[in-house]
Amino acid sequence: MPAERRRVGNAADAHNRRIIAARYLEIAELATTEEGPGANNVIVGIAVLAGIAASDTICLSATGSRYAGEDHAEAARVLARTDKKLGAELGKLIRLKPGAHYGSTFISDSDRRRALRAAATLVQNATDRTLRAP
């Protein structure tokens, strides 16, 4: 197995990733007004991006580095080393990613709600961590 890829960062990087996470979540929530086939896929796809950016923020704030590989499940495991509950939240999103980004079937309303809740939890935690940083 290859070595874990990490990217070092500072408080400014964490702050910027938090802003990106919040914007992704904002757009995902705005998109909930869209209806019709494929709308949930787009919403979940954006929620996944919010969760990944929030995870980066949390890891940067806690450890000064973030996961930088292509295995998003590994990103969830890296986050779980900082916060087990938040790692599980990212894991929920990561499991929905293939269907949202690459699938040919439509994502259910319940999975859309699950994704938005997980992304909101991650973004709120990222926000809390960056706002209380010195």
C-alpha cells in the first residue's frame, strides 16, 4: 500500500478551505429547489465537495496537514483519527459519491437529506474550529 499523501497547511489554508466548504454547502442547499431527474445527484455531488473541503479544514486546524490523495475513503479514515464522529460523517458522504458523480441511476430523497445533514455537520465543525483558532 502506498504511503499516505498529506499536504501541510496553516491557519490561513484552513480558513480558506472552510470558506470553500461553506460555499459548496450553500449552493447544495440552494439547489434543493430544483426538481426532476438528476437533481438529487447534483445536490449530493456538491454536498460531497462541501464535506471534503470541511474535512480538509478540520484536519488542517487540528494537525497542520490534510489528506491529499485520491482515495476519499482514506480521507475519511484520516479525519477519524482527529474526530471519530466526523470521520463517520465524511464516510457517509463518500459512500454516496460514486452514485452522485458517476452513476446512471437517480439518488433518492432520503440519500439527499442524509448527504446534506452530513455536509452541514462537517461544515459547522470546520467553522467552529476556524473561528476559535488563535
